[in-house]
Amino acid sequence: MMNSLNTTQDLPSQLVNDTSIHDSEVHLEYHRSYIANISGSIATIFIALVSIIGNLAVIIASKWDEYLKVQTGNKLIMYLSTIDILTSVFVMFPSAVAVACDYWPLGSNYCRAHTIFNYLCACSSSFIIAFISLDRAIAVTYPLIYTTLITDRMMFMVYISVFSLGLLFATIGSMPGWYGYNYSLGVCSSNYNTINQEMFFYSVIAGASTCFYFPALVIGTCNAVILVTARRCHKAAQVLFVRRLQLHPLNYSHMRKTIKSMIVVVLVYYACFTPYSVIKQLKVFFGINVPAWCNYLTTIFIFISSAVNPFIYAILRKDYREAFKKIARVLAERCIHCY
């Protein structure tokens, strides 16, 4: 989620359970009602469970189904699903506990770990989606060299690079004295209370540009290239996903549905993240405050972004839909045999 972007550096943070809390957010007008807290906590747990089950199904299908396993580009989808599962376990569940308790009950050390996972997963997701768009642009634009250029080893190196870069930003954002529990967001994040205004400003610019705007620029450019190239020459687009070690490309219908599904994934991802980014930067650059409930709603939207991708694949991609059905049949048969 990048940083919390609060600019109340003139007020010291309060300590609850040895955890720093953004001072402006412990005022009474920020506090949610008991019903709102319980509802938000239940909603977060539900979203987390749906995300874990759905993304596990995507990973299992991609590794188990022969048709999906040979599609090199699906490795990035598996990596994105892995990040979404990490988000569910290490970000959503602790957030649900804190919201239900109406304060952060897990201590300062875990608040720092929560901050790290918060930033790591958010930045890594945007980078992976950018690389997914780049992968498709290369497949459409340079179909003859795609199979030799984009290999499983290359995909793994991309994942390691993305994970390392995300971890770097997460570590910086969780330095001692820089993080705390953001009550209005329901998560631990950087509060910048101990940072001067100039450093705070540049930190906001660097974080937003690297983890949000730059990936968005890459995604927009790559998808524009894909659409233009696909319209200009269908033959060039027919190898969007090429079977590894085979020369025969998949059919154009599959390519078209794959492009559509990933464009929807991108649109949903940025639809979920944009309210958070816009609201926080309106506060930083223009001093505009929104109602307190809007801040927590942006957190729920970001959590939803980790749970919707499996549904997009199931609805728009026949190959994943058929793989999910096979997995369901196998599980049903095993359950029957157990009884």
C-alpha cells in the first residue's frame, strides 16, 4: 500500500501496546463504531479466505494441468497468485484482528513485520502485472524470438528481481521510528512523524512513482502495443502463449481471450488501488481531507484486488475454467472415496 502519507509531523505519535499510532488518527472523530469494526473485520477475513482458496487453485491448476503447464507466460500468473496469498496471510488477517480490537494488539515488532509485508506485496503486485503486460507485448511484437527469449529461467529471474526490489522499499519504509499503526487504514504503515517535511515529500514522490505510476506507465504502453499490433496483424498475435519446445502456436481465439483477461486484471487492479493513491496524495499535496470512513474503504478495495483475479481467469479463460473443473472433480472423487 505504499505509505500512509500523513503529514502531521508536528504531533508526536501515541503508544498503544508499544506500537506507535498516528496521533491525528486517535481523535474521536476518526474512531469507528463497534458494528463498523466487526463488519470490517469479518469482511477482511472473508476476502482473505476467498483469496487464499482462489489463488491456490490458480497455482495448482498452472502446475497440474498439462495445457497450462506448457504456457511459459503463466509463470507470472503463478507468481502474482503467490503474492496475493502472502497478502492474505500476512496483511489481511492481522488487519482484521486490529480492526476488531479497535487498536493494534500484536506489538511493535509484528507491526514492523506487517509494514514490510504490506509494502512488499503491494509493490511486487504492481511490478508483476507490469511484467505480465511486457511479456504479452513481446509475444505479440516479436513472435519468432519469444520462445527463445522468454524462458522459465527468465521468468524466475524476473520474480526474484521484483521480490528484491519490493523488499528494498518495504525495508526502507519500516525503519525504526518510521512506522506505526494507521488507525484509519487498519494497517501498519510508515507514518513519517520523525522525518522532516522535505524528506517526507521526496519519500512520497519516490514511493508513489516507483510502485504505482511507473508500473502504470509500462502497463499502459504495453497494452497499447498489444492492441495495435493485434489489429494490424493477427498472425503476429497468434503466438501470445507458445507451447514450450513446440512450434505450433495456440489459436487466435485463445490469444484474444488471454489478452482480454489480462487487460481486465490490470483494470481491476488499478481500479482498486487508485482511490487509495488519489486520496492520500490529495492530502499530501493539497491538504484535502476526506471522511475517515473513506480511508478504511480504500484498504478494503486493495484487499479485494488480491481475491478477484481467480474469478477473472475462470470467467474469461476457458483453459483455466476447465482446469478448475478438473481439480473440483478430483477433490470430489477423493472425498467420496474417503467416506
